[in-house]
Amino acid sequence: MCGGQRAAQRRRHRRLVSAVPEGGREAALAHWEGAVCGPARWREGERHTERERKRGAHHRGESWQPTPRGRHRAKCVMRQVDFVLEIPLLCHVLGCCLQETQWLYLPKPCQAPDDFMAASSPGHIIIGGLFAIHEKMLSSEDYPRRPEIQKCVGFEISNFLQTLAMIHSIEMINNSTLLSGVKLGYEIYDTCTDVTVAMAAALRFLSKFNSSGEIVEFKCDYSSYTPRVKAVIGAGYSEITMAVSRMLNLQLIPQVSYESTAETLSDKIRFPSFLRTVPSDFYQTKAMAQLIRKSGWNWIGIITTDDDYGRLALNTFTIQAVANNVCIAFKEVLPAFLSDNTIEVRINQALEKIIAEAQVNVIVVFLSQFHVFNLFSKAIERNINKIWIASDNWSTATKITTIPNVKRIGKVVGFTFRRGNMSSFHSFLQNLHMFPSDNNKPLNEYAMLLAACADAKDSDLSQCISNYSQGTLAYKANKDIERNFSLRNDFLWDYTEPGFVHSIQLAVFALGYAIRDLCQARDCQNPNAFQPWELLHVLKNVTFMDGGSSFHFDAHGDMNTGYDVVLWKEIDGHMTITKLAQYDLKNDVFIVTDQETRNEFRNLKQIQSKCSKECLPGQMKKITKSQHICCYECANCPENHYSNQTDMDHCLLCNNETHWAPVRSTMCFEKEVEYLNWNDSLAILLLALSLLGIVFVLAIGIIFTRNLNTPVVKSSGGLTVCYVILFCHFLNFASTGFFIGEPQNFTCKTRQMLFGVSFTLCISCILMKSLKILLAFSFDPKLQKFLKCLYKPIPIVFTCTGIQVVICTLWLIFAAPAVEENVSLPRVIILECEEGSILAFGTMLGYIAILAFICFIFAFKGRKLPENYNEAKFITFGMLIYFIAWITFIPIYTTTFGKYLPAVEIIVILISNYGILCCTFFPKCYVILCKQDTNTKSAFLKMIYSYSSHCASSLAVSHVSLDTTNSNVTTTSRSSGGKSAAWQKREDFQAQAFACVCRENATYVSNALPRKRTSSI
């Protein structure tokens, strides 16, 4: 080769020559030198080599000596024109016939601007195109390095197809009536996946139209400047697009990309002339993060390239991952360009990291097809099996799906751009051999590669082309080219990526419709009819239809067409790309259309990729000391909390008022409503006691009714008083029934009022009896006078009871008891009566206590009367029982809660009621039933006589007591009138006994005045 090729290529030539048998090597070299170099070529190459040697010696400061012709002859093969294929040698090795081969050659290295152009077609309006047809540019070996564009190697079939998609779309417009009379032309440049090459192409785009010197004029105002192209389609990679866009911004030349998805390109301040027919990476990363979250993965890795595209994608995805609670275990960044010498080392390091992170089974890959090809090739060697989340760059790349044993890498789930109608492009590819190739170097190179790989199988054709495109190739004559095209009809179609083709078609159509709108009032056959910045303004607002759908650019210059989610599946031994779902950008949802697709998603969810084991329902995540929130421990939900999903960040609180949950619960249970039910054993017992009390009341009433005229009944205050007291006891026993059963507002109000009023009436009657006893045996004139004024039985009973009625009425009016749900207990709701006002409740009970205390004091004064007559002693005991019961009730009632709280009050009511009933009536009933001989007037008088005699003998000791007794007897004699002496004598003894009991503690006995004695009998 001429022009200074790399040493590796020289070694390759030597290996090819050495591969030929000894007998044919000399003939092959002779044929090669004659056929390839030829006399003219030889001399031209010799002169070129001598010029290079002379220039090099001049730069080094050395003297130059001409090279003998014989020595230079050996270098002809190595320093000849561009891309010379060693096919004669190869054919000799393979047994081919050298004489039957005709040879053509690729162009020379870039010596003129037109050599740099990949494909072109004339037209009234020229559209530029930037495509990475080759995967890399060779590095220069010159030192110091010269500013020259180097050769590009590594023919990329998928990107070549993108070039054809642009050409086909332009031809479609030219063959339609969209632009009547106006023809679109194109100039397409190969960026070689290199920013420098793309910048060189951008410089040519900026050069002045029809300028012979290919110059770019400097102006302060480019409004009237006419550049070489009106718009540019491309480039594919965001890194290249950004660099080109910054140059095109100078003249506001519209740039429409079909693949660049970096989010920063949506910034119209930095990139005002940039538009694209694909969504921003913001949506792709958002969709990826959602897919990962929906699949139950939260511990992933990510691999990107060290360029603007990779770094921006990494940052955007990291933000989306955090928003979806997805953690990134590792981030590996590979060199952006394959020409980087460290790329192999970095790929190996990334694979070692993947192997080390055994828990990471999902890896997001933002790489170019070249990187993924190398990455997967090495991953297959290491038996790495993961789930790979593919970006739109390579998710549908046939180059990668055809890697041998690619199924061993695991599953690939990718995002790709929406596809359109591909029928027209398919027909174009079928007839590609008929397309003119005069000004289409990529098409010529493809034909040449097909010729070189004519004998390769269909499955090996891609690899064959890749291997040959790394060196120098020639291609067969046109007749053979047509035959090769026809034999490889479907090869290009298999490598077609529908999403990219559709995006390119949209870009061309958008320009076509914008030009149509702009040319309606202009003669666009004139290149100066409009300037690029005018086209940009129209392009931003253009709307057009394609395939029944409407398309337009948004405010950020993006055409948000959405994504298709694809899955790589092996079918009949071949890796096939199948569509799983659609991602709707507007509604942020995945659209799944069939059951088979749903099953595929379920299968993906079965693969685990988590830092920690999944927390089951009933548990929550407990963050550990790790810096990642995805690394955690599982803790059980506490009581009244639940979790019904896996891996919940925290347990949910049950509604404490209506629901509860045990420890490690997956749901809340409705609380049971509880109250003191009729079926409750304690309630039955209390009811039985209440009914027994009612039976006692009725029995006592019957007994007293049948013994109405006996001394015991008469001494009890008469039948009316007894009936009133017994009726109060009946109401008290009956009131306990209102404490049992489901509380109602009526029962809540009735039970306390009924008990309070009835018990107050009972105590009031007993108080009158105690007051009557005290009045009968009080010999203090002042006290007796006071008691006589106070003793008004009916008014006092009504007054005491009326006060309680007023208290209860005010209670009902201002703070009436009502039904309340007590939700303080964890598992049940206690349906209870809320008293409304504790003050009113306490006032009611306190008032009863005051009456009981007064009653107790009065009864205590008469505790030493004769046994058959002594009712005061039992009243005292009854009041003591009442006090004990209710004093005990206060702390128990305030500390007890639950459904048995009403039972506490029932028990206290029963105790106090039974205490008063038993102490008041049971002794009398005992006398009436069991000691009937003592329940007669004579027996009663005899007992009085005996008690009086005993008291008289004790009184003889005290002179004061005796005088008092005589005075009382005299007074009694005057009042007795015509009674017999014996009866008078008995009454004197009775009076003496009563006086002794009632006045034993008097301090002023000697001053007592005669008075009339009142007897309770």
C-alpha cells in the first residue's frame, strides 16, 4: 500500500504470501506485481515513495539518497493505492483461477474534499447526512502526528442500512408529488464513529454553496449566507451529534437526528437548531427503571461508555433508579472508541466485576453495538449468564444476535423505537442491485465485500464481512456483483432495524413537509430561495401524517413516538427478537396485548436480582449499615400493623378504632364488638342474684302483709313505710337489668336515673325511721325541740328525693349518658355507656352517701335499744355495708375497663341493696317466722319489763339518774289518768329503761325538766 500503512498490515501481507505453496509463490508475486502494480502504477508508486522518503529525511535533518529500483520493487505491494485485496494469493490458496478474476479498486485516500464524501446525489435542495458506516478510524503512525483524516475500517452493515434508509426516503419524496418540480439531493458522509471525522464533514456542510475553494466564510450575520446543505440528518451517536450541533448552530442549519437520545440535547438554549425523531433518554431510563421495579429487581449493575451519551445516560438512569427504589451495585465505564488501546482491559475488568457481584443478575447496558459485540463475545467465553437490559442502541442489532452461542449470555430485554411500515424499504433492498452505485462508495464497498465472501454460508456472512472489512479489499466485476446481490437478497433485510429505519424516514419526511410549506410561495428550484434558519423555523412547527399517525416536534424538539419492549428468544436455533409490550410515554404505562406476553413477564419476575432476601408479607425492611437502601434485614410487623406485599419499606397501621392485627400480620382484622351480654356467665349470675333479691322483696312484702298487726311490723313504721322501702329495693334490683345487654341511649339514661332516685327514696325512708327513733329517746330539751321541728316525714322524704330528681334531671339535660365505642383495647370494641358527666355521676352518688351518713349517725344513737325493738342497730350495719361497698367501688370502677365494667356497678348495687334489705327486714322476718312466741304484745312487754328492771338496778347507783327517773314517772302518772296501778307500774319501768338508754351520756341530767314521753310503740 502507498501512503504509509501500519506495521500490522505489512505483517498480514507477509502471512498471506507465506501461505502460498512454494511452487506458486513466485508466480503469484509476479502476477500480482504485473496485475496490481503494472508499469504505470509501479512508476507512480515509486515516485510517491521517493517523495515520502525525501520529505521524511528533510524533517529529520538527514541527507537523502535515491533508492535503487530493485529495492523499491519489493515495496510495491505494501505501499500501493487504497484497499488493495490480496485475492490472487487467497485464490491460489483456495484453488481459484487467477486468470478469471477482474479487479477494481477503491478510491485513494482523502486527497480532495470529494474523496471524503461517501454518497451523493444532485438536487435543487441538498440535505446532508452523517452515518457511522465504519466502526473506527485507523490511528496515524506518523511522528509528529499530522492533521489528516485517516482511513476507516470495520464495515457496519446496520449503519450502512441506515444510509440506504435515508437515500430511499429521499427517493420516495422525489418520486411523489409532495415537492412538485423540486428535487431533493443529498451528501452523505461517513463519520467512522469518530468526532473528528464528523467535524470535518460539518465544516464541509458549512462551506459556501457553489464555492470552488470549499471555503467557510466568517460573517457576523449568516442570515443571507447560503451553505452547501439546507439541513443535516444525523448523526447517530450523541457524542458526535453534540459536537456537530455546536458547529451547525453558527448558521442555524437544522439538524434532525434519528438516534441521538441524550437528554441534554433537549436543551434548546445550548442546541437551538437540533431536533430528533426519537424520544429523549429521560423516557427510556424512566421506562427501564419501571420495568426493573415491576419485575421485582432492585440490585443491578450498569455499563456505559465514557462519553457524553454514556455519562448522561448513567446520571439520568441513576435518578430514575432512586425514584423507583432500585439500587446500583456497580457502574462500569468503557472507553468510548474502539481505537482506544485499553478497551480490552476495561471489558475484562467489567466482566470480572459482574462475576464478583454474584447477587446481581440484571445489568443495564448503555453501549454501542461495537462495544456490546466485544463484551458479549468475552462474556460467552466466561459463561456469564444474566439478564441484560438493552438500550435502543443495540436492542435489535442483528450483528449481536448472530454471535455464536449468544444464547449462553442469558436473557436480553431491550427498548427500541416504534417501527413503521417497512414494505417499501423491503422492496428497495430487493432491487438494490439495480440502484446506481456511481456516487455511492458504501454500496460499492458492500458489493466488494459480498464478492470476497461469495463462498461463505449465510450464517457466516456477517463475520466474513467483518473480518475482510478490517483490511484492504477489491470486488468482482459488475456481472458477478449482480449475481452476488441476487443470491444474498434477504441478508440486508435480516440486518434491518425497523426502529431506526422508521426514525430516519420520519426525519426525511419532516424535512420534506417543511420544505413543501416553505416553497409554496417561493421558487425552490433556486438554491437561494430560502436559508437554513428559515427552514428551521418551519420545521419546528411542521405536522405530518405517516402510516395513519400524526407526528410533530414538541417544545424541546423531540418527537416522542414511544418505545417497543423486545425480548430475545431462541426459535429453531436462531435468536429472534420478539415484541413484548409497548411503552406509552404520555401515560407512563406498559401496554401488554396478549397472554403469552404476560407469561413472559411472569417468567422474568422469577429471576431474582436483590441485595437481600425478599421480605415476606407480614414483614418490613429494616435498613442495615449498608449505604444502599436495597440491602436490609426483615423485621416482623408489630401489633396493630400489617404488610400485605413483599419488601415493604414499613408496615401499615391498622385503623385502631375499627381493626386490629397480631404480630407479623398480613391484614387487619375487624374488631369484635363486645358488651356485657345476656349470655355471659357473669351476667347470668348477677341476674340470678337480682331476681333472688326481687323474690326476697316480694316474700318480705307478703310476710309483712300477713303479719300487719304484730308488734314487729308496727315497730317498723307501719305497712306503708315498709311497702315504700320494699318497692325501692325492687327498683334497685330491677335497675341492674339495664346494665346488661347491648347498650342503647335509653338504657344508658334509665339505669343511673332509676338507681339514683329509687335508692335515694329508700335511704330517705330509712332516715325518717332513724330520726323517729332519735326523737323518741332524746331527753335534751333543745335537741328535742329541734328534732320536733325537723321531723316532718312526708315533706322530708319528698324533699330528699326531689333533690336527687333535680340532680338527675340536670344531668339528663346538659350531659346525658350515651352509647360510646371504647376503642382503647387492641382487639375489641367495647360498647359501653359513657356517663356524660363524671361530675354529675359523682354528685348523684355523693348525695346518696350524704343521706346514708346522716342515717348512719341517727341509727348509731339508738343502737342500744331492746333487741326486739332495736331496728337502729341493723340500720347501722346496713349503712356500714353500703359505705364499704361504695368506697370499694370508686377505685375499682376507675381502674377497671372492658365489657365487665358495668358488672362492677351491678355488684356494688347488689351488695348495698342486699345489705340494707337484710339488715332492715331479715331480723324482723326471723322474729315473725321463727320466734312467733316473742312477736306478741305480752312477750314484747315482758321483754321490756326485763330490760327495764335491769336498767333500773343499774340506775339506783346514780342519784342523778334516779331523780331523773322519778321526775319522769311523776310526769307519766299525770298523763295516764285512769289506768290501773299495775299497768302504770310497767310503764314506769319502761320509761326508766328508755331514759337510761337515751340519757346515759347527757351532761346536764340533773337539770332535766319533766316532759311527756313519746313512744315509738
